[in-house]
Amino acid sequence: MNEQEQLSRFQDVINQLIDPEKGCPWDREQTPVSMCEYLIEECHELVDAIRSGKPGHACDEMGDLLFVLLLMARRFELSGQFSLGDALKMGADKMIRRHPHVFEEKPCENIDELMKNWAAIKKAEKEAEGESGKGTLSSVPSGLPPLTKAYRLHAKAAGAGFTWDDDEEVERQVEAEWLELLDARASGSEAAKEHELGDMMFTLVELGRRMGVKAGAAVDFAANRFRNRFEAMENLARERGLDFKSLSLDEKDELWNEVKAAEPKEETGAAVDFAAPRENPEA
């Protein structure tokens, strides 16, 4: 089957699942609102599969995500609000409108010009929809993961001209936030420690943004590296008949260094390749 046939088959499966008489009791009860948590969960699982470099797993998770989206679309259609076709048309129209350099033969000299044009088109769209009175940060959802939200807030503020003049100023601010965190720790105030740690991390996100690194992805790669190395340490200890927990810190460090040295050399740069794309003007 081709892609269109597979999509039609998928939609037939969903229609059977939500059939009032012969469908699945669980699927019949689902609404777009009830599926929101599953949508978030499936997005995270797909991202994890992609970042783990497992295309087969990513294919499976993409299917799960599409199931949630198609079920949501069918529910919206049955309620008379909009159809999948409406959403597809709106998405395609938006992309064509926002890419005149591709679809209207209006070339851009460079990425900076592209991003300026993109911002101007989005501004015109908001004015046409009567949303021009909204603030610069209004388009950043409050429910985003914290590091992603921080990145988007910095990007929006920078687009409005509210940011440090150069990278060195951001670096000095990171150092200042670190000293304030040390003072907060010395004070013993839990609220002060939380406040200053948040400030330092928020500033680090901006430093990363200027370097082309998205903090959320960078931390995710770091966490996954730590998990893989730690589990490899435990496996080494088990193979050698050692009780991992009873080992001294120096002995654990030796296992850590052994595991790290055994990693393929290309893994060192893999995270950077994924985590540091050119900032997406569509975000």
C-alpha cells in the first residue's frame, strides 16, 4: 500500500475502534481533552526514540503518535468542529504563506533575512486575526517543559531587542548568578537557593541559545549518557563478581573511566550534532 492507502486504512481502524456498538469500550470514551496526556506522553516517547538513534523504535512511536492525532481529529470531525482535511489544509496554507522564498520565488539573502521575513509574516497574521495587541511573550505556552520554555522566552525577548549586547556579558552574568547561588547556599534559606539556582539555569539557557545549543536537548543527552555509563558500570561490576554499592568512590571512578574509554569515539560529537541546529524560525 502507498501512504494514502495506509492513511485511509488507519482511519478505518479508528472508525471501528470508536464504533458505538462494536468498538472498543476504552476508545469509544476518549475525547480530544482526555487524549491530551497521551499526546504529550507519545511525543516524549518519539523524541526519546529519535535521540537514542533507534529508527525502528522511532517508526513504532511515530505510529502511536499518529494514532492519537488521528483519533483526536476524528472526534473533532464527529462533533462538527473541523476535520483532518481542514487541519491539513490550514497547515499547508500556513507553511506556503510563511515560505515565500520557496513558493513565490522571493529569494532571501541569508538566514537572518529569512527570520526577519518570518517574523513580519507572523505579525501580519496576528494583526489580521485581531491579536496584534498581545505581548511579545504571549505565544510561549506556559505548559512547555521548563528548559524549552526558558529558551523560547529568551528567543522572543531577544527578537524584541531585550537581551545582553554580547556573549561575554552573558558569561559574566552566569558567573554572577553562580556567586549569588553560593551566597544563597551559605544563607541556609531554601527559598533563596531555589531562586538563585533557577536564575543561573535560566541564564545558562540563554548562553546556550547564543551558541546554537538548546538546553533541553543538551541536558537530555547528558542524562542519557549518564544513565548508559552508570548501567555499564553496574554490569562490569556484576561480571567481575563485585558488589557495586559496596565499592569505594575511587573504585567506582575507575569503572566509570573504563566505561567512558570504551565508548565509540563518534559518540562524543553526536549530541552536539542533534542539539545544536540553527535556531528554527518556526518555533
